[in-house]
Amino acid sequence: MKKFDTKVQHLKYKVLREVARYAWNDTLHEHLLDIPKQIVPGKTSTMRCCVYKERAILSERIKLAMGGNSADPCVIEVIDIACYECPAAGYEVTDSCRGCLAHRCEDVCKRGAISFDHNHVAHIDKDKCVECGQCAKVCPFSAIVNRKRPCQNACKVKAISINENNAAAINSDKCIECGACVYQCPFGAISDKSYILNVIDYIKKSENNTKFKVYAIIAPAISSQFSYAKTGQVVKGLKELGFHTVIEAALGADMVALDEARELSEKGFLTSSCCPAFVKYIKSEFPKLAELISHNPSPMTALARYIKSTDATAKVVFIGPCTAKKSEAKLEKAAPYVDAVMTFEELQALYDSRDVDITVLDEAPLDNASYYGRIFARSGGLSDAAVQAVKEQGIDFEVKPVICDGIEACRTALLKKSKNVLDGNFIEGMACVGGCIGGAGCLTHGEKNKTEVDKYGREALEKTITDACAVLNLKK
């Protein structure tokens, strides 16, 4: 059965699985040199120029699986020795150049970067070129093209550049840690740090201490993942791993929806605070609009805070599709409540590290949330919930949402707001296209995921947000 979209994801999973397998029995450090040989056995490699280079890269992948570089604040890292196959980026003259007489490319270049050889074919001096693209625009043959690496195309906030060693480099001040570059890199040279060892450590400690409990908060995007099994089997699998309680983050979404609706009606304008990548983007690129970000925590943080208010011994692990959540968990608002974050990719590795086949398990129930809490997982869901929350609380306020599907749409809305020409009073910002179901940590990506989320939402027993919150005595 196919569990992942790409072979790069599968390779990343195998490293995580083997690291976790040895961590369970405290023999990881004894087998660090064995893992690359287990994943790439023999003396030949189908992935790189030679088996030795592939094993060297695998050693770097193992470091990321163990938490990565602690001195680097960004949860996304580049494996330099794996990043060398992509062509140099920038504007290039192709074979389509006909050596025309017009020389429009030369005339338009203000830096004098265009020259011609004895055949009248254009050439670009990279030392002078500033990548403005004017030459490409005026070429009648479209002979000048902008060759961008997949990671640069994926990064819509322009946080990736190419360093002197021809490897990708991430500007941590600009990076919003959405993980788009991780998913799009065809060589797996960019990856997110994993905290899977922390999760294993919590579970092992809880097995030796009955007062120490590990809670799993599952993001509603779970309904579009693990398609080879049922959601109830995914939940049962978590309990087989040693989690004491499994709660859906959609309950946190219900909590946030009620509070956010009140805040919106009081202030008259808000941007959502659920997507950490979107929040970081506002603060870095539109700092003057930061005061408009909702003061409510994300569903993850809100629910984790509730759990710890009822059980002081709890360790809370969030499991979802988002790499940026790993960074959010370290922020002052979340750090006291969220102890670790795992992606769905990492959860699959955790199952298999203990040989837990979820397809043969019985189904375990998942604490119920409302339809509106569950559809937070896809673009537009948060706005639907805000409208519903205003209605349920009898608030006399018209919500006019601006739904931003992907960071480029977010940028457009924020630009309009900065110029006071935005037609709306609530910006729902989702950094990933499709919403959380498009997150880099998903097993699979695709349009069908939205259908699965909506179906999952309709299965909710609690039909209103208020009723869902009342289940945990959370009604305000």
C-alpha cells in the first residue's frame, strides 16, 4: 500500500523509523553507524553517484531525525552535501537566441550585463546581472529564461538563496517554516528537524510512572491521511504506542472560534492566529499590521493549556501536518503547554518502529468536536466557524471574511489592508495551499483531502460549536 506521495518522503520515513526503533530500547547511539548501511545495503546506490556519498547524506538525515542543529533557530535545515544536483539559478540565454539585430535585451539592461559573441548570440555576465528580468521580457524569441530551483519556486516569501557552494541557504528571519521547500525539493536536501526522540522519551517515562501521562492532540487534517486505515484505528494505534489519551485539536478550534468571534466583534477587524506561518509572515513582512493579529492562541495551544489545567502531570504532544507548529511550540505563549510536535510522517515512522499495524486494530473513539472545529483543517473552514460562532453567541456583527488560500493570497490581502482598500473585516490566513491539508508533514497531498475533511466534519455528533465546548465544560 502506498503511504507517501514521493520516494523522498519514504527515504525520510525510513531514517525516522530506524532512529525511533533503536531509541525505544536505548541502543540508538550504538547503532548510529549501522543505520545508513541498513537503508542503503551493498556497494551500489541508485540514488547518488556512489553508495558512500549516499550514506554520508543519510548520516546528516539521522542528525535531523535526532533534533538537528540546536544552534539554528529555524526548524527547516539544508543538508549541504545533498544539495548540489540542481542547476545554477538565475537568468540564462538558451539555444533559442537567434542573434537578432534588434538587441532589445542589451538596450533594456541598465547594468550592462548583456554582451554578444562573434555569432551575435547574447550572453549574461552574472557578476553584473541583478536578476531584474527585463531582458527576458523584451526578447522576441523568449530565448532568455529564469531558471529557479524547485525550493526557490516553492518558497513564496523569498527566504531561499544560493550560497557560494551552490547549495540552498535559508534566511531564518524571512523563513516562515511552512515546509513548502521540504516537500518540493526533489533530492530531499531540505528537511524539518524532528523531535521524535522527545516523544519516545515521554512515553517511556510514562510507562514507568503511573502519575505521568502523555496526551496526543490530533489535528483535524488526520481525516485525509492514513487512507489505508480508519481514523479510529489511528487513534487505537496511538494508545498502543503508549499515549494515555487522544484528543482532537478540533475541540481547541471550537474554543478559539467562540473567543475569536467575540474579539472580532469588539475590535471590528482581525487577522487569524491559527496558522503560525501566517502569523510569522505578518510580523516579519507587515509589522505595522501585527497589532491586528487575534490575541487568541491557536487551537493547539488552547487545548494543550486546557489539558494541563486539568492534569498538571500531563505531557502534551501535538500531531499534525504542519512543520511551523514545531516552531510555535517554542514560543512563549505555547511552550508551557505544548511539549512536542510531530508530523503525520513522523507518526507513521513511530508506528512502524514498534511494528504497530493499525489496519488490524479495533477502532477507538476520538473525543468529539463540532463540524466547524473539524473543518479548520481546510481553507475557508475557519471563516465558516467565525460566522457560526457569531451567530451562536447572538452577537450583532456581520463577519466579512477574506479567505487566503496560500501565502501569496495572504500577501495580497495584507497589502490591500495596509493601503486601506481591503473589502472585508476578517483575514483568514493559511500559508499552505488548501489549508492545513496541504501541510508539508502530510503523508499525501491532493484535492481529495478537502472532501475527506468535510466528510469527517459531517460525522461530528455535536452540531454546534457551543455544544462541543460544553462537553469539556468550556462554555464561556
